[in-house]
Amino acid sequence: MRFMAKTYRTPAGMTFDTINYIVLTLFGLAAVLPFVYVIAGSFASDAELTSRAVFFIPKSFTLNAYEFIFSTDTIVRSIGISLYVTVIGTLVNLFFTLTMAYALAKRGLYGRNLVLNLVIFSMLFGGGMIPTYLVVKELHLLDSLWALMLPGAISAFNLIIVKNFFQEIPIEIEEAGRIDGCSEIGLLGRIVLPLSMPVIATFTLFYAVGHWNDFFASLLYINNPEKWPLQVMLRQIVLLSQAAAGDLNSMDPNFVKPPDQSIKMAVIVVGTIPILCVYPFLQKHFAKGVLLGSVKG
Amino acid sequence: MGQISAQNHIPHISKKTPWRSSIMNRLRRDKWLYLLLLPGLLYFVVFKYFPMWGILLAFQNYQPFTGFWKSEWVGLEHFRLFFENPEFYMLLRNTLLLSFYNLIFFFPAPIIFALLLNEVRQVFFKRTIQTMIYVPHFISMVIVASLTYVFLTTEGGTVNELIFQYTGDKIQFLSDPSWFRPIIILQTIWKECGWGTIIFLAALAAVDVEQYEAATIDGANRWRQTWHITLPAIRSTIVILLILRMGSVLDNGFEQIYLMLNPLNRSVGEVFDTYVYAMGITQGAFSYSTAVGLFKSVVGVILVLGANWLAKRFGQSGLY
């Protein structure tokens, strides 16, 4: 596109470019500055948060808010639950999605089209919130962490993308494996999965982020506060301002309670940090995932 | 699924076997594949098709204690109750208005954003901006709502502190009904606008540079090139996204609305999804709320298929 540089170096073109760069920079900053402010605020003292409206580097550096968070049972427990559901739930997702996608990728399989149509129809129409809730209830999964993992074990959309990817693997490779005496399950484990690592990495991230961020399923299926994941706890603390009340009494009497605002910010940071840690991978893989999805198959 | 590629599975050619035993042979031959298929198939039956069957609740007076089989059938009674309820018009108005504002203010945003990014020639700058604007997409709705609260609350919220310093007054952003819709739309734009550019940028990357060269030689300026080359290149993408948007006119995103809803802004904030939750889960009116949900999803399917049909009439490829 080098040829364009010449034609754009007109006064009007340069004015447009300048404005464009400024506008885009402002948009970019608008996307990340809230996080920078909240991270800065979570390390700031009570006095600083009330005296300075907006800042990105705290003058007073304190870890009070984090000490408070990690001294409460409720928040620490909810972090543990979120991590547990994210790890186990993602494994469940991968198991269900990959096995089914592999079977559906075989064109000769009897009944394949019927199953595929069942999957596609479920993308267009569904039972809805209440019937699904009642099914989960009938299975006695209410207040069980399995309710956060099983009802969403397969995303039909992801399943079809993975299936299409498996179909693209050259048949000769599998034939070679079969001649060498590999069983169907051995083929999946030793040939197809290793060849599909990029796609599997993408969907691992898709599912894991979904579990960490999930709020809806916990709201619907988990009533017991002792089993609330972090997102529900976050809502309690920030939106409903019910700070971990049970733990306030059991606290060390010498501990100075930080302002609510900085605790809220610290909890937000704790809820965001895992996502920001995997973000470099996310950006790379997710963009690919979106485009994978746009290919009809 | 019309894909032209090599057959993945070579069928065993069995000569002159009756069809019944050939099916049995295939089932036996593929038994491991069926074993692999089983967990996923069970998942779809239990968590997707059992609930669809559960829709029948909408025509019953379902009581958890009597159970599905013994509950009394009431036909369309719950639908009649729902349509005669004055809340129905409130829900319809709130849902449609939010979708309408979404269409007007949010839908064009990623397109404009992608066009602006497309004009950037410096690769490093473009990459940096993209890295920044994709971040909010991965953040949970709870965090987005939490950030909104931290900034806008009247008790020490950052924005309200600033307003207070200059005017001596505070604005009830979170409870004043007139602020509800603007906040929802702003949240959506902040969270999804950057991410929405990806699909347009991909379409734009596919445009042949020679087209721009030819246009330049023909004397087309930058604006003309955008109008005649860039925009047509993303037209079908826009149409497909519009179809999807049309099909989900009644979906306002449960989590977002639910998190921002409170008793003071309920008159503008309550939508079908949150109403189903409130009636069904909170109040236990299972049959009534199933009827409301069914009404919503049937209208949704009709809208998707209708928009798809329209798009085909106008010569676009459509989704199905």
C-alpha cells in the first residue's frame, strides 16, 4: 500500500490523518483507562481516594484493601470456587466437544445428519430459562457446582467449528494410523488431537474465559452463599455493598478498615487480573476464532 | 455443510448384502465412534431437548409438588393472562426501545471504527489501538457493572465527585430512570465496539489493493474510494450482522440488564428476560414464566427467519 502515501500527502489528507490518529487514540485510552484507574485506586489510601478524583499513580501506596480481601473467608473461598469451576468446567467442555466433534466429522457415520440437524436446530430454538432450570432441578444439580459446568458443556457453535476443522485433516494421515493398528480412540488421541492443538488452544481459552466470567448460571442454580463464585461475590460487594459482613467481626481489632471504595476496586482487580494475564493469548487466538466462525461449512 | 473435500471415512464395500444387515455392519464397525458420540448426544438430549419438551409446562398449571404428569392442562390461559397484563406493554416497550437505541447507536459504531482503523497506515499504531480496544470484550458483565457503579454511585463515585466539585450537586445516575437506557447503551458500546471491528477489518483486508490503485488513477479521492470500494466490500457482512441483530431484537442481554436493574428504574429497565427470571425463579410461577419465555423465543425465531428471507430477496446470501 506504499503508493498511497504519496496521494494522501495533501493538506486535507494530512488533516484527516491527524484527527483520525487523535480520535483512535482517545478510543483506545477509553477502553483501558478505567482499569488503570481502578488498579491505582485499589492501592491508594482512604484519604487519597476522597481528595483526588482521578489519578493513575497512587501517591500513597498501601496494600490494606488486598490484606482485607485475603483475610476474609468468603472472598477467598469464592476465588477458589471460580478457579475450580474454570479448570474442571473447561476440561468437561473439551471432553464433550472434542469427542462429539470427532464422531461427527466422519462423513460415513450412520445417523450423522440426524444428529447434526439436532445440533443446528438447538442453535435456533431452545426451551428457555425456566424449563432448563427445571431440568437441572430434577437432576438434583441445584446448589451443586456441576450445575455451572454441565448445562453449558457444549456450545453448538464451537462444536461445529471443531467438527469442520477435524474434517479438514487429510484422510491419508488417519489411514496410515489405522494400517499401523491404531484404534478409533487411539487415532483421536495420537493423531487428530495433536494435529489440532491450535484449535484446541483457542477453544480452551473460549471456554475458560466463559467460566471465569459466568454470572448467569450461578445466579440461576446456586443459592448457597458458600458456593458462590467470585462474580456473584463481586456483585454482592460492589453493587449491593454487602461487604463480607460475617468476617468483619472476626477481624483483628487493630486492623484499620480501608474505605469501601478501595475494597470494591481491589475486588474488581482480582476479578479482572486472570483475564488480563491470558489476554495476550486471547487476542491472538480469539481473533482467529471469530474468523473461523465466519467460514461456512 | 456443502464442502468439497476428500471423503473422510472410506465405507467398507460389502457386496450384495441386504440393507438391514449392512446397517448392522456399519453400526458394529463404527462402535467406537458411537461411543465417542454418546456423551455429546446425551448432553443435547438432556440439556437442550428435555427443556424443549418442558415447554409444554406453558400450557399447564404446573405445581412442583404434583409434578409434570399430574398437573392440570389449561391451554392458552397463561398467554391470555400475560397479554392482558398491563406489564406486557411495559416489557414490550422497554425491550423494543433498548433494541432500537442499540441499533441506532451501537450497531454503526464498529463499522465507523473499522473504517477509521482501515485508514491508518502505520502498522504499529494500528496494532496498539487494536490491542487496547479488544480488552473490554473479555471482561465479565459483572465487572462492567461494577466499574459503572464505582464511577457513577453518589456515595464517593468518581464521576459524581467531579460533578460535585464543580456544581455542588450530585446526579442519581444509577436510580434515575432517565439515565438507565443511556448507561446500558454506553456500556454496550464500551464493551463490544472494539471487538465488533474484527469481522469488518477481516473483510477489508480481503479487498484487492489494485482496486484502490485503479481508483486513484481515475482521480478518486479518499472519500470516493471509501464510498465506492471500501463500503461495498463490507456490505454483505453488514447485512448478515443486521439479520442476526433483527433476530435478537427481543434479547437485551439478561446479565447486563439484571445487574443494572433496581426497584427505582424498573419502569424502564424490566425486559422479557428479567421478567421471566423474576416471575419464574423468584416467585415460582413456572408455567406462567415458561409461557412468557415461549412467546419471546417464538417471536425471535420468526424474526430471524423473516430477516433472512428479506436479505435473500435483496440479493444477499443470508444465513440459512
